[in-house]
Amino acid sequence: EVACGLAKQARHPERSHVVNSRTLCIPHRALALCAVEFAKQCDSAEEVVSRLLPIIESAHSYLLPEDFDYLRRGGRLTPLAAKFAHLLKAVPVMMQTSDGTRLERLTVARGFGKALNAVIGDLRKRGITDTSYLGVSHAGNIKQARVAQEALAEAFPSCENGLFELGPAFITQGGPDCIAIQAIDLKAVPN
């Protein structure tokens, strides 16, 4: 709504197009880069937007928090569940809903390796293709981020991948040391 309001106030509102990417971080970056390339190839802004829409639909995001207190404060875990999960050294795997409005629990794994396997399994189920870009972002946890990047590269050897620092929006959800894993198909075409 804020973006739409600002677009209306622009000097040339007819040249402003607001697109809800329903995502953050790595897919958001990829979409911006695609939009720049599409602008060179397309005759209109509407055509650029129409080419972005299937790519937006292809995005998947996962969050592996290290600190259960952030999930408790955000209302995703009760205080008792957060304490119990911490004692068990469980790793929650949160995933973004398809409408991009919230995070929901994919699973709770016993250890980081099993959490990664759950994400890889879900990505396989969703049909990740060789034209997908897989990104790992971290909040000051480069060691586990590299482990995640290597696991993704092994599971999806044809996909490009990258390692980044995590943006503040995700850190507020997962807390310090959390890991985000995101995928987006850069060549997605309309169904």
C-alpha cells in the first residue's frame, strides 16, 4: 500500500509499476536483476512485469532459527514449547507460506543436518529445476551457512548457488545465527 501511494505521487505515475514480490532477500535480489535484463529486451513495463510473475511464483523460502526465543516472542511457539525444544537441541524449520505473508512450521528436526535434509526434501518435492538459483543467507553464522551451501550444491548440482549475509527482516524472525535458504527459478515461464 505504501509503494502504491508513493507511485501515485511520483512525477510520472504512469511510469511507476508496483509489483508484490511476496519475498525478501535472495529472490528479491534475483527479481530485481531479472527486471533490469527484461527491461533491455521488452517493449513495455507491462511486458517486464508479466515476465516476472511466473518467477515470483517459483520462489521458496526457509528459515532455520538458532534462538527459540525469537519464535516465542513472535507467537510461533509457546514459552513451554520453546524451552522444551531448546533442551532437546531441536532445530525448527520454518517456511514461507505460498502467499508470502507469514512463516509456518515445516518440521522440527533433531540437529542441523536433519533440518537441511528436510529443506532439501521439500525443494525436491516442489520440483526445483536446473534453472533455479539457490541461496543461503546467514545472520553471523558463516560456518553453518557454508555447510548448507555445500549440501544444496550436492543435492542440486546443476543449480547456481550463492552465500550472503541475511537481511534484517529475516533476522527479526529467526534471531542471531539463523540461516535462511531460498530458491527461485530464474527461467520460470507461465503455466
